[in-house]
Amino acid sequence: MQDIDIISLGQHVLWAGFGLAVLFGALAQRTHFCTMGAVADIVNMGDWARMRMWMLAIGVAMLGFNAMVWLGWIEAGNSIYAGSRLLWLSYLSGGMLFGFGMVLASGCGNKTLLRIGSGNLKSLVVFVVMGFAAFATLKGITAVARVGTVDKVFVELATGQDLPSLLAPALGLAKTQAALLLGVLVGGGLVLWALIRAEGRSADVLLGGIGLGALVVGFWWVSGVMGHLAEHPETLEEAFLGSTNQRMESLTFTAPVAYTMDWLMYFSDKSKVLTLAIVSTLGVIAGSTLYSLLTRSFRWEGFRGVEDTANHIIGAVLMGVGGVVAMGCTVGQGLSGVSTLSLGSFVAFAGIIAGAIAGLRFQMWRLERMA
């Protein structure tokens, strides 16, 4: 394959990723998809509709991802989620920090991008602060603390930490067959759970759950199939075009916010190139903006006061730090990661839920004290 072909293919990968992210942003805005909102609806009102949307999206993503594994198109081990080192304390503690922070910041990373697109200036502040905190946790002062503390606690597995790799020998199946079986059992089970109640069969839940789950699968295909080179002509090594970490990837919105800020700040530096992480971040904002303008729901919104500002800034810091420590956010670990059936993603997912519940309880406690 000639260099010009590599360049052309790389551009097609980025455009495809951007297009899927635009659809993700528009659809999430249309269906009010919000993982923090899903937890808050249950805690505050006992309403499970948005949680069923989230579970439906996870189920669809699991079915699609593991069907592609069974077909031999992709491998979970080529993602960041299925390595042999299970950083369980990082996943759990980072997830809890992120979950608590997203309550203070009025939404997760994805919701922050959606709100920026609809005119929310508070979310623009959250974007900047979260990106700064995430970058510091990737490469700066909090990165030193991360590597020297929670990242030292791990379990080294003999295989990848995805369930098909772990359970295939016990099941007496090839890993691809185990992926299909477990994908159908777990993913199909989540789909059935989401649809078993009438609230899970509303138009918004079906549209959001099926549509957003399918878009995550589509992003996996773009990165892991369309952008995959078994042997790069220059390095003679396996490569994934457009990838930030030389692995196949899907949608996630913590570290990519940091990468987007870095690209914007050092735009003239030729070493700073567009990646799927960056175009997906910009794409979600663009999709939300497009939908908001077309439906005339775009509204400027700012902070109510000092306390509101402080809550959002603290929440943004917690999300930036926690999202990197946990290696993903509500979409990165709670949708893309769990679609690979990675054990670590389930741990991070549990941490995010626990942190969100703690954050909601904390807010209720503060309101009661003020009353």
C-alpha cells in the first residue's frame, strides 16, 4: 500500500468517525440520553426509563461488538480495555470520583459536550477545567500521584481481562465462540431487561438505546476494521489509523477532551494531528448544536452564582482526574468498555454508579441542611 493510500484511508477514517459522532450528539440530544440523569431519576423519583435506555444501549453495543469478534473482524485485546493487567483499584476509585464529580457538574463528559452545543456556558467552563485536569492526570502532576498510588495495585492475569478470554477454556470453546455466546447471554439479557417494562418500550428509549448502542458498534468498526492495517508499510507493524493510543477505540469523553484542548492550543505544531478522539469530541458538539438550532431549542445559559460555579469547577476536576484514572467515563467505560465484556469496565461502571449515588445523596444532605 502506497503512502498516498495511507493518507487517504486515514482521512476517510476520521471523516467516518466525525460523522458517527455528529449522529451520536444529535441523537443523544433528541432522546435526552444522560447517564447521570438516569441515576438521578431512580434516586429522586423512582423512574427507570433512562436507565433502561442506557442498559439497552449497552446490550446492543455488546451484541454488535461480540458479533464482530465472532466474525473475526476485531479482537477485544486490541482495545485498551482488555489488557492482562486488571487495575481494579484504579477502575473503582476513578469511577467513584467521576460519578461524584458528574453530579456536581450537572452531567458527565458526554452531557457536557451536548450542553455546550445547546448554548450552556457553564458546560464550556466544565469542558476546559475537565480537560486540564484530565491532561494533568495523563502526563502531569496528578499523573505522578496516579502512577505512584492506585496504579500499583493490580492483578496480573494469564489472559486478557475480557470475559471471553477468561472463560473460553472453562467453556471448552474457542475465544470467538465464547465471545458470541457471552455477548448474546449478557447483551441479550440487558436488552430483554430494558424492554420487559412498558417504560423501556417508549419511542425515546428505543431510539436512544438502539441508536446510540449501534453508533458505538459503528465506531468500533471504523477504528478496528476500516482503519486497521495488519502491517503498516512504514513501520511493518500492526496499526490502527486515527488512533491516539495505537489501539482500536470507540467513543469516550474524558481524555479526548484533553487531547482536543491540546490540539487547539498547539494547532500550528505539525506533530499535533487530528485523531478519532478529537473528531469524536468535536462531532458530538456539532451534532448537538445542529439539533438544537433545527429544533429552536438553543438557549444561552450561565452560572446562577458563586456556589453554582464552585460546584461545577470541583465536579469538572473530579471528572477529569477520575475519568483518566478509571480509563474512561460513563460512555468510555460504561458503554464502549463494557461492550468488550472487560472485567475492568464492569468494575469502573460500578464505581461510577456508586459515586453518582453518593453525589446525589450529598446534594440532598446539603439541601436539607440549608432548609
